[in-house]
Amino acid sequence: MFDVAKAQIFFGSTEKNKPLQQERKSPFDAQVVSTAPICNAEDTLKALKIAKSATKEASKSPLSQRILWLEDVALQLHTQKEAFAMMLTKEVAKPIAFSRIEVERCIETIKLTAMELAHLHGETIPTDIMPSGKKTLAYFRREPVGVVACITPFNFPLNLVAHKIAPALGAGNTVVLKPTPEAPMIAYMFVKLFVESKYAIKDAISLVYGDAEVGSTMVQSDIPRVISFTGSVTVGNIITKQAGIKKVSLELGGNAATYIDTSADLAFSAKRCAFGAFYNSGQVCISLQRIYVHASVYDEFATLIAHETQQLKVGSPYEEDTFLGPLIDAESKKRANGWIASALSEGAIALTGGGQDDNIFLPTIMADVTDEMKIICEEVFAPIVSLIKVPSYEIAIEKMNNSPYGLQFSIFTNDLRLTQAFIEDAQCGGVVINDIPTLRFDVQPYGGSKLSGVGREGPKWALEEFTEVKSIVIC
């Protein structure tokens, strides 16, 4: 175990008591870019116990201290933003321009959380409102839950960590973080900012590296009162079954869709759809996967989006103008190739891409896709988007909703009637009008329905997830 100031970062060990290390190789060039310890169940339980022992100090800490803590971390992250951006690019091969954007968004998420803490309060309740009641001083307030276990994914390994640990710590909880194995160093660098802050609360945050063993130990333990997870439906289902009686917040998969209406600005729609489908190599829960296009504009739109896609630079994530780099690992590439092969065999055609260029999976547009094809039934999580021709909005929204997922949908239209109908009809956690469903602002409530999860992220809503309501009556 390596003790860093006021937190714990746990190292697994062999029978000879030497740390076991795992190398992280770049998805782009296979160069070793970082190493991390391998933790086990024993390490995890120790971290949870330390977190539990620190809950009293954390919950009693002044709100002003917690706000200053978050503000200090945001400031330190700002001064080191280029180092953080470069590490993001090294570990997950995110193009450097987008790595910088993620760092900036992370800073904003922390600042937003500090701002929202000022509104984390209750209200008075009129207990004499009914004849059976009587006049008292009654109110409720929000209190920290205690220990929060956070499990985070590879696609936004900095900002999605901030969306969990900043509200959790800000609310007066302690945290045990299990970051994605694909980005161990970025998690270490981030946690270190919290640890080394002069406003830090002792033992309030612990970092445990590992995979299934560590995750299951965290989830099944009685110590955490909230499990906050972002990842796959498969793992989310396991967590739900293992967690027992505690809060579970799950941000899971998606199968984001949009509808292109006859009244839409087709050139703008095509440009935005190309961005939304291929941003971060399609490795986004709200990556645009299904595009339903009105039959009367289908051919024109297909030509436009193919042209826009061909303008996207594919290549080294270290180059400033690169838009799309490699997928996270070989298994992801194999799965993407399988989706395309299946669609081609079922009658679809590839307008662009359809394979790999060296180590990078090319942005792929599949046209003439139908409902029966597997490629639109599940989350692809790769730079692949499907075009589906539809005769009307009514058919489009029926097909969009006919999915086990319900994270975010969008529509491109200049018809006010359709806008109003879409807001009512879309069965999902968020709708976007005249932009891509990939659009997300960190200040908004974010989450889905159906298999896309339970609970909401965004600083204001995460603070609610990480607190409990206490009701008080003074007679």
C-alpha cells in the first residue's frame, strides 16, 4: 500500500509482498504509456473500511471547506491541463484536441458542483395543513449517505470521474473509486489533486485498481451506501443483482437515434450527424447510431453525410487536426468488423469506410439498413452509423422507440408541430431539437430510461443521488 498524504491508493501484492503491476499500452502504437498496481478483494475491503472510518470527519466538515476543496482542485487542474490532456491521449488514444476539451469540461464540472452546493438544502413543511395535524417547526434537510463507491469507464476517463467524485465529496461523503483499467494514470493524477489540496479531508478518497474482483467486492459490501456506475448493460445488470439494499445509480448503454425531416436544413444536419456518429470513434453512450431519413430527402442526405464523413481526418491522436483515432482495443475492432459483415450479408451497403486503415477503424456509413438487421438492434460503440429510409415522422418515431434503450434521441426539423410531437413521443431520458443526440451539457440532468439506466448525473442531480433526506419536527 502506498500512502499519499490524506488518501489511500492501494497496491495488490504477491505472496512475496511485492506489488503486481499491469502495463497500459497505447491503442494507437502499442507503446507502454503507464503502469498500475493490480488490486484484489483484500485491498478493496481495506479501502472501504478506511472510507467508512473517515465518514464522520467528512460529514462534519464545513461546507465552506468542501467548496474551497473543489475550487482548489479545479484551479490545479487548470494549471496542469496540458499534462492531463496528453495522458488522456496516451492511455485511450483520444485525439489531443478532444482530450483538451475533456479537461476543460472536467474543470467546469467541478466548478458547477461547487456552485450547486450552495443550493443543497431543504425546506420547511406546514404540518397544520390538514385538520389532523398541528402547528410545529418541521423541515427536512439533505445529509451525506456515507461511503460512495464509484466505478467509471474508459471513454471519458476524466470528466466522468469528476461527475461522480466531485458531487460525492462535495456533499460530505467519502469515496472509493475504481477507475477503468484502460486509463489508470489519468485517475491517479486526478485523485492526487484532491489528496494534495490544502483543503483535503483525511482519507476521504481512495483509489483501487482492478477489474471484476474489485468491482464485485465493492458492490457486495455493506459499507457503501451508493454504487455509482457508468458502463455496459451487462455489468449494470450484475451490479443490480449483487448490490443488496443500497442506492444504485446506473448510466448504461444507448442506441441513439435521430430523424431527418423534409423541412430540415440537410447540409447542417449532415455535418452535425457526421460529428455525432464518429466523435470519439463512436465510443460514446449517446453516439449517433441510427439515422431515420424521410424517403423524399434520403438520397440527398446520404450524399451529404458521406461527403462530410470523408472530410474527417483519421490518423494519429497526437496530431492537432485529427478527428478520429483508433478504437480502445482489438476486441472492439473485431466486434465492429462483425457488425459490418452482418449488415452487408443482410443487404446493407457501405457508403464510407467498412474496415480498417492500419490500426484505425474507418468511419463507416451503412445505407439501406432495415429493422431486421442486427446492426441497429444493439449498441455498436464504434464509428458506425446506419441510414434507414422512412415514409413519415410517425413511422420514424415508432422505430426509434422500438429499442430496449432510451438514453437520448434527436430530430432535425423546422416544423413546430413535429417539434412538439417529438418532445411528447420520444421514450428516452433526453431529447435534442435540431442537433445530434450526442449533445450533452454537463450542467443538465443526464440519464436514460429502459435499459439505459436509473438515476441521473449532472452536479445538481448527482448531489441528490449522494444524499439522503432527513425529516425534522420540533413541537
